[in-house]
Amino acid sequence: MQPTLLQLMQGHAERTPDAPCVACGDTLLTFRDLDRRSDALANVLVARGVGAGDRVALLAHTAPIFY
């Protein structure tokens, strides 16, 4: 079975947490940064009642502050 995108990102964050992941202008996010931000978003969604298998729409600008 193929790993999910989440599994790939988490694995990379564990192996090389300080490696660059997202760059935009002068802003650089590492895999650790993105992992922490995605965990924070997941916690907010769970607190609002979103569960496994629920679909969530995401609308965001293409700037690192939204990652």
C-alpha cells in the first residue's frame, strides 16, 4: 500500500526536521514548522467536531502564513 501524503510529510519531518520545506520570498518554513502548523490545524478541527472521514474544504492564500 502506498503511504499517504501525511505519512510522507511526517516521516520527512522526523528524519530531517530542519530541512527547508516551504520557501516564499524571505520566509522559509522547515518540515518541523509545517508539521507543527498542521498539528495545530488538526487540533482546531477536532475541537470543532470534525472526525475521521469527514471532508473539510480549505481556502487559503498562497503565502507561508497560511501553511
